[in-house]
Amino acid sequence: MNRFLSIALVSLLAIPAAAQRGKIDINAETPEGQLLQQIGTADDAAKKLALLEEFAAKYPKHEGLGWVYGQLQPVYLKAQQYDKVFPVTEKLLQADPSDSEMAHGALKAAEAKKDPDLVMKWASATSDAARLAMASKKPAEEDEVEAWTHKVDFAKQVETYTEYSLFSTALQTSDPAKKILLIDKLAERNPKSQYLSQLEEQKFIAYRQLNNNEKALEMAEATIAKNPGNEDMLLFAADQYLNVKKDNAKALLYADQVVELMKTKPAPNGVSAPDWEKKKQTILGLGLWMSGMIQSSQSKFSPADKTLREALPYLAGNDQLLGPALFHLGLANYRIGSGKTTDTQRILDALKFNTQCAAIKGPFQTQAQKNIAAIRAQFRIK
């Protein structure tokens, strides 16, 4: 006569496993039952792994297979046999799509492999399983309530963890295309995730690395609208509107914003004072230069003169910007000084700035030389 032993075989985590792998009836007089008993009592990890794999290979349709897979997964994880974790987990989720515990194990394997594609896949699968678990109904049977409560509580923690996993992997990956996909996956899973705001600059930089300036500008403007405190995004937006979109109004708006920001912004955490001062000088020079050039192109010569004079100390050594700045300062002072009443000092300044511009090789050099001759002739300056 067959003897049946009913034993509860719990998972390696201190949380009751899914019903399919939590409790099975063992016929101790059958080969498969005897093998299950050997697995349950095996102390040596290598021996237990061999027995589990033997059972899975010999009895692929046995009712205890879910329990066996549930035991195999953490063993594979511990042994760093990550590629074996995924097929086992897929089979477990086919049996119980709400098994967030096992899905989480596969996510940890994906993280260990540092594979962004696998992280995205298993973050989604784990989140799906967790949401199913959280939406499950409370059991009517009192003896099942505790296991259900643990399962739901664990699922809540896992759901939060999937967001962190995508966030962490996005920070670590050096592939800009993968970084963007990870951030988009996080936004898809939870548009209000606490981690999204921390990844805005990362996504902006990734678009820049891919030379996708249209998307980078879209990202920059969306971020600036919420928090206009990122000098790199402000400067990029100003440059795009000035040189690509030819929208001087918006370019001037962003250029002025970045100048005002850099005049008061302290060094960010982790940035040394000398490094920050160097960056500050560079951005102030660029911002003021753009503003002054736009003002001059709009024939707003008094503001242009003031802005470009302020820019000059920051442009020292950068002839590519210094030449145009000096030329437009010469133009602004000539226009101001040659009004209804001649302003001699302005005319002398116009001559000075054109002379300085003429000493710099570039597209403005020849015209500056002509301006010098014209000013001297018009105002009889030797």
C-alpha cells in the first residue's frame, strides 16, 4: 500500500512561496517522491543543485516541478549561473504570473550581468508580477491570509525596487541609446517616479552624445520650464535658437537667463572651486556674447555696448568670439557717437574697438580695417 507524506517545502526566502511551489504531496514509494525527499534533506549545495536539475530533467510534468524550479532559481543566483535563472523564472511565471519573488530574482540576475536589455525586460516582468500580486483578492480561508499578506507586502517593495533598478542601470550604462531607453522605460512604468527628475540631465547628455539636438532641445526646455537652474541646458537652448532655429527672441531669453544664473549660482557639490570658476567664466562669456550679438543685430546699440563690454574680460584668448564682439562694439559705439550730436568719446571707442578687431585674423578683420579708415576720414582723426 502506498504511503503519502504531505510536507511543506518553503522557498529559500522567508516569505511563503506561491501555492504552486509551496506545498505538495509526496508519494515516498515512487522514484520521483524519493528524489524529492533527497532534495529536501540535502545539506550540500552542490549535491542539492544536482538533484534539483536531475528531477527537472526526469519529471518535466510532475506537480512538484514548480517547487523544484523555485528551489533552483536562488541556487543558480548564488552560484552566479545567471543565464540559467531566466528560463527557470519564465516557467515559474507561466504557472503563476503574480510570483514577484521569483521575477525579482531574475531582475537581480539581469543586474548582475550588467545587461541593460535584460534589466528592462525583467524590471517590466517583475513590475507586472508585483501589480498582479497587489491586485489579488484576500483569501477566504483564514490559514491562507498570512501567506497572501506577505506576498502583497513583498510585491509592494519589489514594485518600488524595479524603478530603482532602471534608475541605477541608466546611471551606470555608458551607451547613450540604452540610457535613453532605460529612462523611457522608467517613465512608462511610473511617470511620477521619484527617480525621473534625477535622470533629466543624463537624458539630455545622452541626446547630445547621439547628436539628436532636436530631442536634446526638447528635453532642455521641458526641464528649464520646471527648474531653470541648469546652466548647460540654458546655454544649449540659447545656442540652438541663435544658430539653428534663428529665433533671436528665444535665444536672447535663454542667454539672459544663463547669465543671471551664473552670476549667483554657487559651486555644485563635488565640483572644486577652481573648476567651477573656470566653467562660470566660460559660460558667462558665452551668454553675454550671445546677448550682445543679438542686441546689436536688432540695432539696440546701447544695450549691446553695455553687454559686450561686460563680456570682454571673459572672452580673452578666445579669438573666435572676441573678434565679432570687438567688431560689434565698434559698430555700436560708432552708431551711438555719430548721432545728431557727435559724441567724441564714443567715436574714439569705435576706432579703438575696430583697431583691436583688425588685429585678429578672422571674417571681421578686413571690414574692421575699412571701418578704421572710414572713421578716421569722417571725423578727421590722424
